[in-house]
Amino acid sequence: MATWAVTHFTGVLDSWFRDDGPWVKVAVQTNPYRVGSFNNDAIHGAMPIGERPTTGPGKGCDGFHDWLIKHGGTDAPQSKFQVVVQGNVDGDVQISNLRVLIADRQEPSRAVGVVCPSAGETNAHPISVDLDKASPRAVYTSPSGRPFGFTVKKGESETFPITATAHHGRYSWRLEFDMTLGTEASTQLVDDSGKPFRTVPRPAGPSWEWDFQGAWAVHDAGATSTPQRLSVGEAFQIPQTSGQRTR
């Protein structure tokens, strides 16, 4: 998986990297469709009730995440993204102790779920974060059982797919890791181009599913009637349940 990711970004790393720190360069890809570990997964989000986008996400799921964020939506209930760390100095840079920094926590707000449907779920999530814990940690799962820790030389890269989950609050958060170079020590902040990552719970009830053309639909498993539909340009509202629709 890591080999695929490094190969996938070869040739575009210079333009993709956003941080030119003295020891490492850090690149963050927040669109899960463009991350090999996640690009078959459904993309879920929370959209403010009453939001009325005049355009849809387009064909396929490639533009769904950017469309969601542009129109005031948020990852829900998971943020899935990839971090690439590349050595930027002569010598071995030791990377260790990946941490979660919560910038803000609020109660969930009223929203409606939206989703770009899956091509087949994957389970390759080596770094996971439970944001609801009192002191959230970045949990690294290695086939060998070894703890988080890597060494990068100049021009070498390490790739970290990350999945962060929220069920009980709205979170703004960042990551940070330690670095050592010889006898010197430093830290590196990881965020979304200077802004914190944002993750919220998935709204209760069914989600509006994009049809890849010009409308949203809710397929209520308990209903025998045709799916509820919402055209692009109409305001997002909470879908009715099958019981509400038959009254």
C-alpha cells in the first residue's frame, strides 16, 4: 500500500508539497478519492440544513469532497486523508510520536447526511484516531506489531493513510510528530494547508445519495414507494422516513 502511494505521487511531489521545513517536507491529500487506500470507499459528509448548492458534485466521486467543503459541508463521521513526509536535509531524520491536537470541540449541529456511493469498501486504515476520547491518540497498526517510527533520508518519502472518527462532537484538530536529526530535536505540525482538519458525526437518519447526474435520492429500506428525490438547486432538508410518508 505504501509503495503504491509513493509511486502514485512520483513526478508531482514538488508541486504537491506545501511545507518546506528545514528537515522534512509534508504533503496532505484530503480528498479520499485521490488516495489509493480509500478511493473505493463511499464518501460521507454532513451538509447544513437549508443549504442550496446550485451545482452538483459531477460525475463519479472525484469532485465530491471538494464540492462538499466548498458548500459548507464537513467530513462525517470520518475524515480520511493521506500524509506524505519527505526528507529534506542530508542525514537521517527520525520520525516518531504522532500526536493529535484538538483545537476545538462543539456539540453536533443539525445537518443532513450526503454520500457518494461506494465502489467496494476497503479496510486499509493503518493509522486511526478516535476523536471522542478524552485524550485522542493516533493509533498505528503495523503487521509486524512495531510502534510508529520511521527514518527518511533526503528525497525519501513515507506515506501515512489516516482515518479519524467522530460520533459525539464537532472537532477541529491537527496532527504533530517529533523529529530528531543527530543530536537535535524538533516537531512538525500537520494540518490542511494551515487550517485544522474538521470532522463531525454523521447526521441521524438516511442520507441523500448522489446519482452522478443532477439529483439526490434517498433509498428508504422500509418504504415500498419510489425513492425521495432532490434536484440540484433545491435546499437540503432532512429526508422523511417511510412512516412519515404514509401518514
